[in-house]
Amino acid sequence: MLRYLTGRVLQTVLSMLVVISIVFFLTRLSGNPVHLLLDVNATERDQQILMHHLGLDKSLPVQYGIYVTNIFLGDFGKSVLTRRPVVEHIWERLPATVELGLVGMVLSVLIGVPLGMYSAVHRGSALDTGARVFAVLGQSMPAFWLGLMLILFFGVVLGVLPAGGRGGPLHLILPAFTLGYFTSAAIMRLTRSAMLEVLGSDYIKFARLKGLHEQVVLWKHGLKNALLPVVTFAVMLFVQFLGGAVVTETVFAWPGLGRLILESITTRDYPIVQAGVLVLSSLYLTGNLLVDLLYSYLNPRIRHARS
């Protein structure tokens, strides 16, 4: 187990170094931020002074070495535009992204698990057909299109929900549903497949022969044994929500980390882009590591096969 754990931690660290390298060099390919910060009448001398101040006059390998060293020291630098520490920008936006991701995940589970369970129980019925149509629509509609349609109907036509921004609980409904609809469809299909397998097992047949109530059989014995892949997927789901909410945050003007990264790409604010992507990547890789360790703990054959 220790050997497997050490190997997975080293893989995670190596993946983070790859992410740091890719983001660092790709942001440099987007252009020079000096041209956005200076007036059109700025002289070449002004450009050189600003580039020296920002550290952009050094070679790329030198800039990369300084950046990696600063990361290990906990220093992500300052924003090119605001000259404020990047950490302040991240902490200002991260709570909004976590809030949206958490509500979207809970909504996905609350919709997908019961729907998948009853779809498996009533296999071939109208409910099963409707649930599968729900899943197909959820996994085929683009998030930006769904968000715009929800804004048009509930925000403009009916006027019952806010069309954007962050405020009270009502502001969360449309972006959380937009973010969670796709994954609720995936959870529904995963739960349905797991439940179909469990319902055909011997212990479910034995529980029914004992005369247990059908709801007890389904919820206590059936769903409990079918939830392992669903729970594992839900853990990864939350981490993916943190990094995959860029489109949703942009459509609904949600002041989250994904929108901050998109804005910083537009303005070529290298430090914020690099730090934002690094934070999201570290969360994703950490979640992936925890899921692998959970699987290896629950199923020892996995860690023995990979060790």
C-alpha cells in the first residue's frame, strides 16, 4: 500500500509540474501585455522600462525558473493590471466558484440518483423512457445554449429569477441547474446501470423472499450497494465543477475563479492566469488522487495490480 501511495503522489507532483510548464509557455504565446498597458503614444523606452519592471525582459528559461521557485515559496506574484498580489484575486473569486460547484453537485445527485434508481426498478416503463430521454438531452445540450435559454425564459419572459450576478439563493438556481444538468444525466445513467446489476443479485432476491417491504429492499439493500461508483463519480464531479464552470460563470456573470481566468486571458494578465489554472489543476489532481486511494482501500485487488 505504501509503495502504491508513493507512486501516486509522485505522479501527482509530476503532473503539476507539467501543468505549470504548459500554462507558463502558452500564456507567453498570447502576446505581450505591455501593449495593453501602455498608451499608443508610448515610446520604445517606456516599453523597455515596463518590461523590465514586469520581468519580461529576461529570457523564457530564466522567467520559468523564477516562476517555479516562487511557486514553491508560495509567491504567485502580482497582477499585471492591478499590481495587487495574485493570491488576493484568487481568494476573492474562489468562494463563489466553490459555492456554485457545491450546489451544482448536490443538485446533480438529488436529481440523478432517485431518477436512476426508479428507472432501473421500472425498466421498460414510461418512467424509464422519460428518464433516458432526460439523460440524452442533458448530455447533448451545450451548457452555454441551455444557460441562455433559461435566462430568456425565466429571467426575461417570466421574470421570476435573476438573469445573472451573485446575490441571494435565487441567483444560484439557474447557473447551478445549468452546471449540474449534464452531470445529473451522467449520474442517472450510472445509477441505473449499477441498480440493474444489483437488482439481479441473490441477496436482493433473498431480501424479497424474507418479506421485506419493497422500499426497504430498494433503498437499504439495493441503493446502498450500488452507490460506490456513484459516490466516487460525485467526488470527481465536484472537482470538475470547480474547473469546468468557466462557461456557466461567463453566461450568468457569476464572479467566480473561472471567469477571472477568462478575463485575465483577454487582458494577458499572466500571473493570474497561471495561478488560477494552477489552483484548479491542483484541486483536480488532488481529487483524482483521493479517488484512487479510496478505490484501492475498498478494493485491494487494484493496489496489488498496480504495485
